[in-house]
Amino acid sequence: MPIYSLAVRLAMLLPLSLACHHAVRSVDDGLGLPMLVRDIHQKLVIIASATTDSARVLTAIQVGPADMSQDRTIHTPQATGGEETMKDSTASQARAPKNNADLRFWLEDMSWYHRYSLDEMSATTGLAPRRIEQALRRLKLNASSRPHRSPGLPLTVLPYPGGRHPRIGFLEGAVNPQRDTKISVFAPWDEESYAVVDLPEAIWSNLGLIYLAHTHVPTIWSAHAIELVKREWERRTDGSWAGTRTLPNGVEFGANVIPETDGVKMEIWLKNHSAEMLSDLRVQNCVLLKGMRGFTAQTNDNKRFESPFVACHSEDGRRWIITAWERCSHAWGNAQCPCLHSDPKFPDCGRGRTARLRGWLSFYEGTDIEGEIHRLKDMLHLAE
């Protein structure tokens, strides 16, 4: 069939795709959407995208030119659910160190800061526990050699190593969590406590779910067996961290995390190099509390939602963790994980354009949480 004829026929699917999209929006704002409606919507968007540029066909039959993106690997679909998957939801995330410097970095990250066991380090690196133990001795990485943050210095922020699930509950909603977008912010009052920020956890658009940092509901890529390559955070000379990713359709996004003495500045950006106008760009940025001592109660009774600010207090009520994002469209928390969300929404992003969002995370000790949130409002000036 000539390509123009195929394009005309596929274009007829667009109204149905849009109808499915509006049905999705009317049912739920989160990830727990009806599978049938979402699946139909995503498949139609992928197929119909062939009408816009015959050289960028993204279907299960044909994928565009090899240079279309650095982030595309075709693979045989694998099972993403079931008993075997749920027995070890982090098993497929092992990443072997690239060299000795990489090995040292991750062993320091895991042993000094995240306090991983040998088994957890093995799950993270794919190396045998015996080899890890030998490397720890050779590199003299132990509790006595661990550096300590001095008062007045920026908060400790490090990539989350993976190998240990960052949630306590609702694990079936995050199988094979990817460390690519996860970064740990350590509490100033307890060097063993940390929150894991998933930046981003998910990005929705008019095309469907274009990114998800674990396996749960299908993205427009996983629905067609397109697997994204693994990425790592990059440390800059000023102590900040940056992560970037380019999707198969040319959309690029990334995050910047800048530690300060009283909190962490965050930014997420998106560049549209695709052939499509992007709209309805909803982002989920998750702050996971499993690693925060005193904050792990699986309830929302310890949380305060005052959009764009979301805060959680410790068991004794004397300490708080606070997060906020500009253009927040949904302030909420998942009691089972447990986690905090101040989920923002990008403005519509045309071809060749870039959109940016600013966020914040900080810690507070005291009882005047209203005063602290008011102070942060005046300091941050987050756009609504």
C-alpha cells in the first residue's frame, strides 16, 4: 500500500485516539487509569504518528532511521508481572561498574551513605558478595573512614544506587524501579536518613505516557517493545547533579539538583525536538520516605497538603520534610509507599521549544510549620 494511502487511513484513527485521551482525563489524574482505555489511546497515538512524517514511523512493525535517537533498543517483549517478577522487583536493575573509579564511587555511595548490606551491593552491581567484600577492604571503605558533613555545608545529595526498593508498600505499582531518575537527599539532623526523589517518576502528554521510571502501566514505548537505554546522573564541578534523556521521538528531558545549606533547588526541563506539538504535559515527581527514620508511617495523617507545598512530620511531630513545585496541578501523598507529591504541569511545548519547571525540597525542625511554609513562599516565588 502506498505510504500516502496508509497515512490517510491512519489519520482516520486520530478522532478515536482523542476521544480515548479525553476519557482517560475524565476518569483519573494519576497512574491508576483503566487499562483498556489507556492501552487503546496509546496504541492509536503511536500508530497515527506515522501520518506526520513517513521517515519517523513508530510502530511495532517499523521503527524509524537508526540515527533518530540515541535512546532506542528493540527487544523481545518480556513479562512484567506475575509471581516471579514480584519476588524480586529490583533483580533486573544490576549494573556492573564501568571501571575502578566507577566501582569506588558506587561502593562509597552504598557503604558510606546508604548503608547497604553485601547482598544489596551485589544486587546493585551484579558482583559476587565475596568480590565486593574484597574491594571494600582494598579501598578501606568502612564506618571509620566515612566522611561527615560539617554544619554550614550544603546538604548531602547522591544518586540512589538501586538494588534496594525505595518503597515500603505498593511494590506492585513499581516493579523494577530504575535508578536513572532517583537521587537521595540526606537529612541534616541524621546522616543515616535520606529521602529518595524520583525526578521525574512519570511524564504524561497528549501522546500518552512518554516516560515511567519503573514498570507498572505501559508507556507508549514499552507497548511496542521499545526499551530505553540506562542513564546515570552526572556530577558537575559546582557539586550539583544533572540527568538527561532523549526519547525515541526526539523529545529530550532532564533534571538539575542543586544542594544548598538549607534545602535543595530542583529543576526539570523538556525540549521538544519531535514532529508533534506537546500538550497536557503532566509530571509526577515523587519524594519517597522509606529511608527517613521517623517518617515511615504508612498514613497520610502525618502529611500537610497546601498546594504547591506538601509536608510530612516525624513521629514526634518536631521535624518536617517539605517539597514544592511551581505550576503544581496535584498535591497529594501515597500512604502505602509512603511518599509526597507536588506534581507540576509544563506549559504546552511546540516543536523546537523548551519548557522548564522549578522545585524545592527542605527540612525543618520546630513546631511552627505554618510559619515555615509562609517563609518558603516568600523566598521561592513559585509560579502558580
